[in-house]
Amino acid sequence: MRKHIEALLKRNISSNSIATHTGVSQAIISKLRNGKRPIKNLTIETGEKLVRYEKELERIENKIE
């Protein structure tokens, strides 16, 4: 789970865009990216939303290649 969230946060995608696609607030995403909130402190629901979006992006990339 952590691996997918870290990959998503490292992508060249704005926090606002991630928030729009996942329903996770932009503030939480920004705090994760700035290191002000550790991934281990996310709720399961929030973590699942972020992982789901990262996997969706991976599937889209694999279709294009």
C-alpha cells in the first residue's frame, strides 16, 4: 500500500488534481508531500482511495505503451 501511495505522491500531478480524482482533500495530499503527515497515519479509507488512483494511472500508462 505504502509503495503505491509514495509513487502517486512523486508523480508530476498537482495535489489539486489528485484531490479531484480521489476525493481526498488537497490539504492532506500537500501535507503528505511535504512530510508533515506520515503515510502510516492515514485512515484505511484514505489510503485505499490513493492506491486505487495510482493503480488506475498505472493501467492507463500500460495501455498507452
